[in-house]
Amino acid sequence: MDFLRASATAKLTNAATNLAAILYFTANGAVIWPAALLMAVANLAGAVFGSRLALKHGSTFVRRIFLIVVSLLIARLGWDIVTA
């Protein structure tokens, strides 16, 4: 499975777990609807934008962006640990 297909599979799995969380928290009255709707719109916009970039630039582009983001997150975590 190439990186692009693996990324798409992960997105589908994430969507399924998000749906389960929505059902659970809604049933328990623990949803702040204005914040939830804003986050849903932002998530959808980011997904559409990211999908278009991935389709336009291909698997290598997606892999490079992924590695950059993960590297930045690791650097941030290291910084937080050192300065804490």
C-alpha cells in the first residue's frame, strides 16, 4: 500500500471513530454545538484542501509534508520537555 492510499485509509478510519464519538457525546449532552460546528467546517475545509493538494502533487508531496509536520511536532515536544 503506497503512502497516499494509507493516508486515505487512515482518514476513513478517523471519520468512523469521530462519528462514534459524536454519537456518544451527543447522547450524554456533552457537546458545545457552536464550537463543534465551527470545528466541523474547518475540518471539512482542510480535508478538501489537503485532498486536492494530494491529488495534484502525488504521493511524494504528501510524504514530504507528513515528515515535515511530524518533525516539527517532535521538535516542539522536545522544546516543551527541555523548557518545562
